[in-house]
Amino acid sequence: MKKQTISVVLATHNEEKNIGDCLESIKDLADEIVIVDGESSDRTREIAEGFGAKIIKTTNKANFHINKQKGIDEAKCDWIFQLDADEHSTKDLNREISDRINDTKQEEMGYWMPRKNFFLGRFLMKGGQYPDYTLRLYRRGMGKLPMKDVHEQAVVEGKVGHLRHPLLHYPYSDFSHYYRKWTRYNDFFARQIKEQLNGKALFIKLFYAILYLIVKPAHWFLTTYFRHKGFMDSWQGFVFSLFSALRFPVSYIKYLSL
């Protein structure tokens, strides 16, 4: 079997602070780097071009999975490794990916990989945040994104396996950065609620109100902080569980103002 090639695919928007470290982590693994850039006004494209990336310019979309899929469609190698600019691979993960896709006995069309999420000074290892499996590696033509939600996983045709070494995720530089992203996601969820409730009967809307204002936030906080031991991640675990729970009532209130 010939050596399998890998396209690393990203969608970006003003990621000059992250893109260099991300691409540095995969430069020895990637045979091709494809970046779909949504109207960046900083040095994102310039930095990416320094790594030999193919840049596709487009508009910045609320559901950035649309741009991710555009990059996946443009990739030419045997395998797709889809990353976000705030994620890093590691030497161990790169080696495992290369070994698995070049194994003559491998039958998988895609692979889940664990992910460590860095939050306000530490990797969250409890609260349901690890191993946080994400489906990012798949044969070209065998995987795609549904493009319906910002937290969806790829859909892969065929057998899917699991990798052992984690992807590293650095989504927030500080709390204000986290809060800005949290607010943007809530705006997106509010629009989703509006679409779901459009034309629905009054009793269904009342059911959603109770669900989003009381049931979902209480269930989420109790589950992540206590059942999944988020308290073991110190004060960061409390902040994460609290704001993760608050996204439900906040999104619903935003929906009411639309």
C-alpha cells in the first residue's frame, strides 16, 4: 500500500494569535494544508501562507461549519484531519495518526480522538470534559459535517475507530475571551430556538420556557458539577459548570427579544 497522505483543514476568522502554533504542531504530518478564511482583518492569512497553506477566501458565517465543509470539499489527499485554529496536535498524536492510516490491516474510515480542553489556567479533566471525544480524522469522501449546529460531529460512512493520544484545545485566552464566545454561541442558540418554535402552539412554547429556564440549567449543573465531579477541577470547574448551565436560560431570553 502506498503511503497515505493527509490534508489538514481549518476554517478561520481573525486567528493570528492561534494559527501559527496550530500549524506548527502539524507541519511535519500534513501533506497539504487547506484554510477557508472568513474575512480575517488581521495577519491570519499571512501567517498561514508562511506554512504553505492553500487559502480560500469567503465570508464569515455564524455557523462556521459551513466554511469547514468547504475546506473538506477542497482537500485532495487521502485523509482529512480537521482542526480548529485554537487546537494543537502533539508529536504522539501525529505519530499515532500516521501509524494507523498506514497500517495495511486498518479498515476504519474515520477515527475519534480524545481532546483536552484548557480553561482559565488548567485542563479540565472532570465535569464530563475529558476525554471529550471528537471525530476529526476520516478518509476523503467518507466524512462530512451536517452544518446544522456549531457543536456537531462529522458523519462518517463505514467503520470508525478510536485513537489514544489527545488533541489539545486552547479555546480561551482569558475570561473576557470566554465570555465573548459564550455570548456569540448563545446568540446562535437563540436563533435555533426561534426556528424550532416558529408556528408552534402556545403549550409547546410554554413547555420550552420551563425546559430552558428551569429544567435544563438545573440538570446540566447538577450533572457536570456533582455527578461528573466538576468540583475536582477547582474553581475553574465551578465556573465552567455554572456558565454552561446558564447558556440555556440566557439563550431563551435572547430568543424572546428576537
